[in-house]
Amino acid sequence: MKVRIHVHAFEERNSLLIWLKGRPILVVKDGEKLYGMDAVCAHMGCALLTEVKGTTVTCPAHGAKYDVRTGELVEKAHVRPEVMCEQENVALPLKTYRVSVGEDGLLNVEP
């Protein structure tokens, strides 16, 4: 699905939070590669994942860390790590998306 965001949006940042079919998706640029991942933390579903360092995304609420390339949990939450999301059906690994840039410079996000 084409997203009306131009690749130039990454000139001053390395990540964007977009909404696709009502779901928040985090798009991350690492070097020349683009990655997309569901942006709802699987721990308790209480936070949008927006804190990015390289390809690691940290939940701002409880510190769980995910690899945006695979959606895998790389570090459990610091608070109540045994509790998984009770708010909605969020499972590990988080869903990832293929992100590419079309000839028009707009992002393409595909499951």
C-alpha cells in the first residue's frame, strides 16, 4: 500500500509513526534500509513504540525492546515482565512490513 509520505521525511529523522488501516506502524531507516513494524508494545499494549536506536525500538512505558527487522523481543519489560498485553491481541513477534520507496519517492508499505 502506498503511503503519502515522501522519502525526504527521513532527512532529519530516522523513524516515522504512520497509520495504516487503523494500525500504528513504526517505519525506521537504518543506513539505506527501511523497516516497518507494528508500533504497539506486546507487553501491555499501553504504549506506541517510538524510541529508536539503530534497529532497536524501546517501549517508553516499561522498557521492552524489539528488533524492528524481525519484530522479535530482544529485552523484556522492566516492570512486570511476565505480563503480556491484556488490551488487545498483540503477539510476538510483532508484525513486520516490507518498506520500499517508489519511483515517485513515496513509501510503499507491504505486509
